[in-house]
Amino acid sequence: MSMHRPSGCPSCAEPLEEGDRFCGVCGYALSAGPPPPDDHPTVALVPVAAPAAAVGTPEPSGPLGWADASHTAGPAEPGPTGPTGSATGDGTAGPSGPAATTGGSGPGPVPTLVDEPGGWGAAGPGGATTGHTGGGHTGSGAEPPGKTCVACRAGRVDTDGYCEHCGHAQPRERDHLEEELGSVAAVSDRGLRHHRNEDSFAVAATALPDGSAATVAIVCDGVSSASRPDEASAAAAVAANEALLDALPRGALPQQAMHEAILAASTAVNALAPEVPGAQNAPACTLVGAVTAGGLLIIGWVGDSRAYWVPDDRSAPPARLTEDDSWAAQMVAAGLMNEAEAYADVRAHAITGWLGADAYELEPHTVAFKPDRPGVVVVCTDGLWNYAESAQDMARLLPADAAARPLHSAQVLVGHALDGGGHDNVTVAVVPFAVPDEPAAA
């Protein structure tokens, strides 16, 4: 399968949609022009067949103090059905710290991977608490018709959200979004070059059957080479969030709940596909999510959006918790390139896994960790990690008081991406993780 890449603005290379008459960033009237400069939006790519021998043997986990355990896949968790990326550009693999292990795919050290015997939250039904807060952002992305242009103050805004006089795009609801709950915060920004925000997020808090708190953060990045990527990311974020908020209070194992939430997100994105096959590329997006509950940290993802672990004690090593479904990661996994060569290639950010009707086969990655110390989970799109690729870089950028001020920390990280050029939409959720108190000895 190949996915159509829409043409870019001849002036600034901003991706365009069918029917666009003006560039939403620079106002260029669309006509023949010079070829656009090189840019790397999120695009989908056919997976590259990697030799089976390229998959390495997991190494012992590093000195993060995360307890040893074996990965036990839930009954619905798929085994590896094809090559997956395994780049660990943060340099934390091996003795410096754990990298995620994803349902049996990809090399890397094995961190704590946990299944709770007897189900999750074994307290009796009398202790159940099912209330929750938070949700996804599904702004329409278009200014209502009939308004006056904010740029020229003269033209009227058409139904596409552009001024009929000067062609400038009007501010959209999703251009910049922020949300903070007590246990999680997220910020999403359109960036400085894209004419709309194709990212989306959902954050929420709920409770397990034993009454303990659980936090959810979902971040999605629309595939720019597909149609309506903004709708795809919004649908996926909302569906995954709702699935987790339904499953966790009922006592579902968090890792299995994350797996099912990714499947629910996939179904929601698939429903956006055109009724006539081939009429246009099906909407598509990536997804990464984090759940903190009962002393466990659950990460799930498809694509190249990432999660990072940054301990509160900055003398302890940070770690990247995900492995990209990307061309660069597969080149490294296959032993065909080293990380520096692969990520310097123009194809580096072409993804090999995504949610959408055009995806070959859905392979959700899920993993459970049990940190022995407090810290912060950074969940983000490549609009951020392009400017802070390694876990060490992310840890240096994250404010020291991130656990106490997650919204401020998310704002700082988004600001770093914008200061670096803001070439892509940027979305980040900051999730503090507290180690639960040990029960007192009888």
C-alpha cells in the first residue's frame, strides 16, 4: 500500500488539503511555484522486511531499581507478526537503564513487566469508585462562517476557515489547547509552520475498584499524508480514553485495558474511512498512552509518538519507554544502519505502524513497569522529541518541579519545540508518578 502525499505550499512547504486555495501559514495564493524545501511530516510507509536474526537478545535491566519479572502477555495480546522498530536513540539501553519491551517484539533490556494474580484491585464491591474526570479535545478546527477576518479586518471568513479577501487562516479551537487535572496535564500547539493542529490528546483521572487513584494520558498524532488527520487523532484519543475509563473502574488488568483501548481507537479511526474505497486516503494517526495505577506504569503505543521516564532524583538515569514503528528504527533493528545514519536519513520519520483503515496489520505494543522511585512520565508526539530525542535531553529540559507543576512543565516543553523552529504540531502530557506507601507491618 502506498499513501498519497498531498502537495505542499510552493512558498513555505506547508502540507495542503484538497480544495485549499491559500496557504494557511504564509497566505500564498496556490499556483505553480518553486519546489518546496525538504520537510518531514508524519507519513506512513510500508514496513521493511528485517531479517529475523536482527532481533537481539534482551539484556539485564539497569540500575533503575525496577524489580525483575517476566513479560506475561494477556490472552488478547498479539505476538509479533512482522518486523518492528527497536531504535533506542536515548542511549538508555543496556546498563544505563531499561528500554520498553513490546509484546515480544524488538530487542532491549527487560524492565519490570507485571501481571497481578487474581485480577486488578481485589477489594470487594463495596469499595468501588467509578467517578472520573477529564476527556479528549475534538474541536472542529474551522471558524464559523460569517465572521470578520482577524488579519485584514475586512474580509469574511468562509466555511473552510479562510478569509475570502486575504486568504489567511483564522485561529482554530485546536491551535493551542491546555488541560490540567490534579494528577496529569497536557498542552498541544499547532506549531509555527503547519496551518492546523493535527495532534490531539485526552487526559483523565478515575479510580480502581479498591478506591485507589488511576491516571490516564493519551496523545495522538495525525498522519499528514492521509486525509483528515486532525479528525483521526481526535477520534483515537477520545475512543482510547473512554475505553480505559470504562475498563479500569471495573477491575480490568491495566495492561489488558490499554491493549483494548488501542483496539477501540483503531475502530474509531477506521470508521472515518471513505465509503468508496480508493476515493481518498483513509484518515490515520499514531497513538501513545500512559496509565498510572496501584504502583504500576502502563504504556501502550502504535507509531512513533513516545513516552519517557524521568525520575525526580535527576542523579538516576532517565529512560525512553517506547520503540518507534518507523523506517529508521527498522533499519537499526535490521542492522543495516546505525542510529546516527538512520535518523539522519530523509526517510527516518516515515512510520511503519499506525491506526487507520489503510494499515496493514494492527500491532498494539503494551508494557507494564514498576518503578521503585517517584518520577514523571512525558508522553509526546514527534513535534517535541524531534527537539529532544534522547532521554537525557528530555530530562535536562523537564523542570525539576515537574511532579508538582505538570502543566507548567508541559508548557516549558512545548515552548522548547517552538523555540527550536516549531516545524510540526507539538503535543505533550506530563504524568507524575508517586510510589505508593508500603503497608505498615502488623
